[in-house]
Amino acid sequence: MEPLSVRELRDANRAIVDRLRVDHLDEESVLEEAKRLGDSLLLGESYATESVRAYILGDVETAVVNNERARQLLDEHRQDGDPFFLWLVETTSGLTMESQGEVGKALTYFAAAADIGRSARLIDLTARSLMSLGFIANRQSDPVRALGFFLELLHLPDLGDSTTAATYNYLAVLFEDQRQWDLALLYLSEGLARASNLAPDVEGAMRGLYAGLLARTGRFSEAKEALELAGRVTVSGTIYAAQLDESRGRCLYETGDLDQAEKYARQAFSLLTRQGAPSHLGKPAVLLSQILLDTGRAAEVLECMVNFDHSMLPVPQAKDLLLLRLRAHRALGQFEEAAKCHDYFVKLVDQSKLDTHTFYRLHQQLVDAHSLEAQHTTLISRQIELTRLQDELVELMDQVANDLNSPLTTLQLIFDGLSQNQDAATVAKRLPNAWRALERMSQLAELFSAVQEEDEAEPVESARV
């Protein structure tokens, strides 16, 4: 057999990347042949291909090293290189940075990838970059900006089913973070209906998330079926396998099987730790902490969280974890540490307040921008309108609850400290904040009473839909 030409090897690299999306275990590589030939463009594209392989298989460190080699070589050929590989290097950089918790850097790389896609008029690549930008924006607790990216994506022409399905997956994650399980399930259902050509990692992630959401809404037999389907397409040892273990653990937790739930939560936590993907640790950490607290092992919660950086997590997961840590500290009588967790939690709440009206206005535009099945469009529109009306009251109730909870927690911690003969200076330094908060409590109580009276006088008709 005659040796392949440089052109043929470059074409082979592109084909390998496409196959890796659907077959993680494809072993073909042209890297050694590229080294032998010494063609820098071919070598750069080969390193980019191997970086993708390493990332998919969960070897983030090797992916970073290979991608940096690819970047250096491909930068020499920006004018005559294939835009696909330039896009691929930026995308892989974004994925590895996101997995390591470097969310700001990830956003920069994904934006650069989107620019390459737009400049080369490559619709599919642009769409995939916009998906990643929406995901990162949601991770930064900016769901309004995330919806903006998804709107731009869904206005692109000639979107394929696989792109649309993957977009629905990201939308499901967004609504999961908003604790709107029904809307998250709806988008996942739409996505999975188009899943025939999805890469296994994407399909496995979607089915695992679907199972977890089904379990949260009490549909346990359907959740079990979804987990079985996810297991068939997910490659062991990858980040996606860890996410599937977390979904298995969540389903078992919701059914009360805490021993098996703990086993899968620990598996997911350990695998993600070994893979150097701290930004994905939030969900298994939350699940494991819930199980440990439910079984009276508060000290183990804190042991698991040693050197755990909350700033690397999506804000909803960081808030959940902080509340669980607060409970663990209080159970152990560590009231000053509990107070620190509480103060950090309040700070995150203040930083992540949702502009509800803008969010649901953009979501309505998103529904209008892309044709869903008629009954689903109607369901979404009704759900949005009902949620919008309810949120006008709920938003105020949340504000009242948060503001009331802050001084009440502060006072409880102070009294707990007094009961434990805590140092008077330590207790006293929290008193001015508690006094100001109590004044705020009085104001909010009056406002809340007035709103509640108005709500009782004028019931919302849409609430009966």
C-alpha cells in the first residue's frame, strides 16, 4: 500500500474528529505519520485531533498539552489552514478551561470559536459555539444572557436535528438551575426525539439528566428506563460517565435507597477529581452531602469539602453546597464557621438575582423563533405566563424570605454562640448587622402584608389554567 499524501492525511484527521464524536474508542491516529513527514500544518491538525480524543476520554491534562502544541503550529498557517481546525483548537481550549473552573477564560475561547465560525460561514460550527457560550453564561448565573445566545443560535438557517437536540439539552440545564423541572423535562423530551444522530456523549448526558429530572418529579419507573438507555451509550471512565453516576445516585436518593445512592455519588466525585474537572464536582458533592447529613455524618460532609473551591461551581450548586455546609457546621457546634457560610450564601444570592420579566420575555421569543410541536408550544406559553404572574408575588416573597432569613440566622448563631460561652467580642461584632437587619425585617413585614392582602383581593385568573 502506497503511503498517504499530506492532503490525504489532513482529510483523515478531519474524518477522525467526526468519528470521535460518535465513537470515543476509535483508535485511528495519524500523529506519528505527521511527525515523520515533518509538515507543520498536518502536525498541528494532528495534535488538535489528539487533544479532542484526550478530552473525550477524560484526560484533561493531556488535552491541554496537545491543544497548546496544535495552537502554536496552526498559528503559523492562519491564512492557508482549514478554519475547522482553528475553530477546534479554540473550542477545545474552552472545554478544558471550563472543566478546570476557569469559566472566564472558557468564555473568551468559545467567543473566538464563534467568530471563526461566522467568518468562515460555517453554520454548524457557529451554532456549536453559541451553545457553549449559552452554557457558560448560565454557569455564570446569567440566564438572561444565556437565552440571548440560544436565540441567536436558533435564528441560524438550516439547523440540523442534532444541533437542535443539543441546544435543547443546554436549555434543559438552564431551567434545571431555575428549579423548573417541568420545563427542563419538556426541552429534554424534544431533544431526545431528535437524538438519532447525536454523539454518544451528548445523548448519554441528556438521558442521564432526563432520569434525574424524572426522579425529582416522582416518575421513578421512567427514570429507571432512561438510566438504562443512558448506560448503553456512555463510555466508562469519561466525564459523562461520572455525570451518569450522579444521575443514578440522584434517582436512588429520591427513592430512599441511601446506601446505593452514596456509592454512585462517591464514584462520580472520585472520577471527576481524578480527571481534573473541578467545575463538574458540584452536583455529586451536593448529593453526597445531602446523604451524609441525612445519615447523621456531619463531620464527613466537611471532610469531603476540604480544599473545595466554591468559585469553580455554577452558582446554584455553590448555593446548595453552602447551605449543606452551614447545616454541618451547626450540627457540630461550629457556629462561627456556620456564620461564614451563611454570609457567603447571602452574597451569592445578591449576585444572582434573576431579572424575571426579561428572562421570560426572551424565553417567549425563543419559543417563537423555533417551531416546536403545537401542543408543546401551547404548554410552554401557558407555563411562561403562569410563572410570570406567580413570580411577581414569589419574587417579593423570596426577597422577604432571604432578608428575614439573614437576621434570623444571624441571631440564632449569636444565641448559639452565647449558649456555648463563645467569646463576647466575637458575638458583639455581629450585633450591628443584626440590628440593621431587624429594622429591615419590620419594613418587609409591612410590605409583605400589604401585597398578600392585594393578592387575596384580586386572584389571578391564569392560576387556574
